[in-house]
Amino acid sequence: MRKLKFKFMDKEEKNVEMVHLSPYMKSVIERLTADKKRPAVHTYNATLNSFTKFFGGQGTEEMLVTDVFTAGKLKEYEAWLRSRNASWNTVSTYMRRIRCVYNKAIEDGDAEYIPGLFQGVFTGVESKRKKSLSLENQHKLMTVKVESEVLRETQLVVCLLFQYAGMSFGILDYNRQKTGTPMRLEILDTAELMRKELMGDKKPASGYLFPFLSGTKTGYEAYLEYNAALSRFNRNLKALKKAAGIASDVTSYTIRHSFAMALKEQNVPIEMISELLGHKSIKTTQIYLRSFSLEKMTEVNSTCFGCVYNYVSKVG
């Protein structure tokens, strides 16, 4: 069956066939840059560079939206990415960025609406890899004896990330950077003691909670400083998990997932977990939460059987 195509136009009719993807996508990136949405800028630039290489080489400008936004071309791009060992989650990230640009182009009257255009390509989340640590490994990471000052600082940050629920003093008020969600937490006494140990003789003049950013950078330079600090922290985490005898990968992302799973194992309602993580949607929280541990399921199974098998009627 032939697909119907719908065309939305502004008051002035536009020639869709003459719109090129590269300059249009760059204009979207410029708007994101102006709004200081730097992580989004990074992924949009990566998507544009990847798709440009797929379409004909670095720097290719001749990518008409009429050629790009077709089910066949998108499927070809997906296959091209997979042939270069891109993970399904990378495929999804790039496809979702292209879909956002496509939707924006429709709003601007620069592209035709094609029903179900992205249904044939992967835009979901593949969650085969376990992103959280077991409670035992979380304990090891927080308590293993370390001689290095750097590893002790890393260990303190891990503990603080848990106690700050994923984040300066007294009552903690902040907006989560990714979603803008306002957060308010009471700082635990244990967290304040660990923060003081982490700071040592360093004066918190930068305005940041952890002493890894100077507070003197602005704009793109501040973004680069943050990424450099995050990379150092993840390298130190790798050394810490090795000292703790943990085989699985550990990153700052793992810590956040582990915090969520630790709450789940304690039967904390998903609504509470979602609020602590600063998520706007419980659906996002569900992505963080893998299945319960075998030990937890065994405990529940045993309790359920015991409740039924040893049931005593209260009547009479």
C-alpha cells in the first residue's frame, strides 16, 4: 500500500526540494548553543558528522531533506552504523536526533510529513548490560582500604553522590542540569563529615560542591573543564574498583544507577525513586531499574510460600 504524504506549509510556500540537511541542522545546533545546551550540542554535532560521512564524506553539503527523510535512507544509515560496530544505543541516539530535526523541519515547513517514517529503525533503549552494582560491590567500593589520596577522594565522592541522591549545605537546593528539575534535600550528618574530609584545606571559593572545578571558566571553556574533571573521576573510579576487586565496569553513570537499584531493593516506591533522581517521568526511572537481585526474589518467593503454606485461619 502506498504511503500518503502530507505537506505543512507556512503562509509563504516553501520549496522543500531545495532544503539541505547540513545547513538546516547547523542552524538547530546554533540555537542549542545559544541556549547553552552543550551536551545536546555535542550529540547533534556527532550525529551530523556521522550522517555526513554515511552520505558521502566529511564536509558534504548536498544532502537534500527529500533524499534524507525517507524510510529507505534511514534504514541504510542504521545498517551503515551497525556495520561500523555502533551499539544499538548509539544508533538510537543518532536516529532520535535526526527525528528531532525532522520534526522541527516539518514545523518550519521545510520537510514533508511522512506517517511512521521512523518506525522501521531503532529508537529505543537496549539494556542488556547491567549498569548497576550489587549491594556487596557498592559496599566494597565505599569501604575498601586505600592508601592513595586520590583514591580516597574518589571514594568520598562516591559516598557523597549516594547521600546527595545523585547532588550545598544544610538543606540542599539545586536544579538538575539535564532536566531543570528543582531538587531539595536535607544534608545528612555523615555527608557533611565526608564533605569536610574531601575539601581538606581547600577553600570552597569556586561555588561548586566538589573541589574539581575552578569556577573561573565560562561558556564552552566551563563545559570543557567539566568534561575533563568527569573523565579524571571516571579514570580514578576504574582504579578504585580494581582495588576493591570488582570485575564489572564502574563509571559515574554506574553510581547513579546503583543508587536507584539500592532503593528498589529496599522496596522504596518508584515514585520516590523518580523524585530523588530528579526525573520528570517515571518511564525514565524504569529504564534505570533492572530486575531485582536473585536474593531478593528468593526472599519474596519464600515469604509468599510460607504465608500461604503456614496460613492459620483466624475464624473460630
